Amino acid sequence: MPQMSIPAHYDGSQVLLDENVTLRPNARLIVTVLDDSDDDRESFLRLAESGLAEAYADDEVEYTLADIKPERPEISPWPSSNRPTDA
């Protein structure tokens, strides 16, 4: 049988699989008990949200197509022999 992860929960007396999976008798299992707390996840989401809020604040300048300047080959960071093409 291939290795797989199966969601499960403990009902107070036994571990119950949350998906219908057929296991052979005496199949070897590893049980990992997950932290009940979502503190790390919540912390990450708050950090990501604050970063996005700062990057896209209400006072952020809105650029339009008119603000895009044409390419200037004379100041390109690419040497002419290594310049990427639109192939």
C-alpha cells in the first residue's frame, strides 16, 4: 500500500479516520497529534494581512498605461548579445 496521509480525529476513546480508506489488518501507521491551537497560522495571516495593507495602502499611487515608458535600449541592463527576446 502506498504511503498516504489521512485526516482523522479522536472521539475520546478511539481514533477515527475521516475518509473511507481500506487498510489491511496490522497495517503499520504513524499517528501525529496536531496542536489544537491555530496560533501560528493566525500569526502568519495577521502578518501577511498587515504587509499587504502596507503595500496597497489607500494612499498608494494608481499607475495607468500612460505612465509606462517605452524601453530604452541604451540603458538596458542586458548586454546586446544576452538580451532576452520575445520569441
